[in-house]
Amino acid sequence: MDNNIDIILRTHDLVGGYGRTTILHGTNIEVPRAALTTVIGPNGAGKSTLFKALFGMLTIRSGSVVMDGEDITALNPMQKLQNGMAYVPQGRNIFPQLSVEHNLEFGGVSLRDLRETRRRMEAVYTQFPILKERCKKQAGTLSGGEQKMLEIGRAMLLEPKFLLIDEPSIGLSPILVQQTFNLLLGLRDKGVTILMIEQNAKQALNISDYGIVLQQGRLALDGTAQNVLNHPEIGRLFLGGAVAVESA
Ligand SMILES: Nc1ncnc2c1ncn2[C@@H]1O[C@H](COP(=O)(O)OP(=O)(O)OP(=O)(O)O)[C@@H](O)[C@H]1O
Ligand SMILES: [Mg+2]
């Protein structure tokens, strides 16, 4: 990233994987503060693995994760939450049998304070009025987009400064994709830093501030979303070609 960008989180030569398999081969990324940054890359590039590493769900063999000057590499997910990081994994992550309300309440369990949880739920409802309307409904009856909204709302309950979100648009209709992206942009405007993985690279980069391209567990390219979008190597990258590490 450009030198004068305010970076909230960076990784230094992150190495990790599953068992003996190494997926992250010395990954160096920088995430600009209060911006929406999209991570793209071919299937199996290690995007989701990187997010797991950032959130404390992967054993990191070497390297570090630094957020706001603090080394958070070794923190577990609960400690990451307490440090202001939230994570919305790929796929459906709600309790379909429970009401919307109870799903949200569950998101506040780590606060250990039901009154505070309820207060924050009202703030989530203000931000996402459709959830208020549907609060007594079984979460499983919501549309795909509403369920994603519920997941995002649940993550926002902890008032994170840094949100990791893995492929929010998967399985959503084009309108719901747009709505979900708008919702994320709204959070960005409130000062939340968002790091998002997207398959739908073009559409995601078009609404993002910055882009990061991962390839085989390494940074291939980063920079403003427009620069990444217009980079001549991007097409080739997605067809399996290789690019040198550089800053767009
Ligand atoms: N739990 C796991 N155990 C073992 N290997 C895994 C596990 N999860 C992922 N992998 C492997 O790690 C590699 C990177 O996977 P990852 O899910 O990080 O890729 P990705 O970039 O998110 O891909 P996609 O775009 O398909 O979501 C893949 O080869 C995958 O098979
Ligand atoms: Mg993935």
C-alpha cells in the first residue's frame, strides 16, 4: 500500500497451514483504516485461511499480526473479539430455529451483560430496521440477504473496529448483493475497517477503497481498488498466471 495510507493492521511474513501443509507462505498484507478492502485471488489461494489466521483460528508457525501497533498474533478468537476484531465466516452462520432476537442476544454472550446486550441490540435495529421488523421470526425463515444482515448485525453487536467478512455475497441475488455491499459501506462510513473476501472480484472492487490480491498464500498485488481492477496482470492472474509482488 502507499506509504501515506493509515494502516490499522499488518501481517509480517505469516506462515501457517493445516497439519504439515503450509498454505500461508510468508504473507504480508496491510489493511487501511476505516476503509473497505477486498481480498481476491484464485480458489485455494489461502484467502479464508488468512482470515482464520487473523482471527486466531489457525496455528501460526512464524510471522506476526499487528493491529494498532499491538502484536495480536497469539490471541485466541475471544481475545480478538475483546480487541475489537469480529469475523463473519463464509456460508450460513445463524441458528435457524431461533428467533432473530435470540440470534442477536447470542452474539452478545461474551459481553456477559444482558442489559448492555439489549441496549446494543437496539442500536443494531436502528441500523438494520428490517431485523427489528423480523425480530420475533425464526431466523431460518429470513431471506438469504436478511440472514447475512443478521450475521453482520450480530458481529456489530460487539462494536468492532475491524470486521473480517468472508464471501458475503455467495448465494445472494444481485439485488441482495448490492444491499449487503451498501450495508458494509455504511459501516465503513461510520469508521469501521472492513476486510472482505469476494469471488465476485469486479463488482466488489468497484465498490471498495482498496484491493489485495493473494496468490498461493502470498501477496501478489495491492493498492487502490481502481488500480487493482485496472491492473493488466489481474486477468492473467485469475487464469492461473503468475505476477511479481508489487504495489499498484
Ligand atoms: N481445514 C482444512 N484442512 C486442510 N486443508 C484445508 C483446510 N481448509 C482449507 N484447506 C486447504 O487450504 C488451501 C487454501 O484454502 P482456503 O480455503 O484458504 O482458500 P481460499 O482462497 O479461501 O479459496 P476459495 O476461493 O475456494 O474459498 C486449499 O488447498 C484447501 O484445500
Ligand atoms: Mg475461501
